[in-house]
Amino acid sequence: MKSETISLQVHEANSHTIQFHKHFGFVQTGVDLFSVREGSHRVLTLGLTPARLV
């Protein structure tokens, strides 16, 4: 069986969205910088594995 992970990135200041996804089993798997014209912003990477989907 192929194991896959659903991943998404959320701005670190977006606490409502972070808590929403954690409620459904997402866990933080990393931190990245998202570059835009004005500079960069820290984003959290959240992941959900198939075992948590069941």
C-alpha cells in the first residue's frame, strides 16, 4: 500500500487556521520562508498521514 501525506502551509500568525487543521489531525512537520516582493514570511508546514484519515 502506498503511503502518502497531505501537506499544506499556513502563515505562522494564522492561529485560527492552524488550530482548525490540528483539530482534524494535522501535525506541524516544518517551517519555511515564503518569499514575496516585500520580503519573506514564515509559514508552518502541516501534514496529515492516511492513518489519521480513517
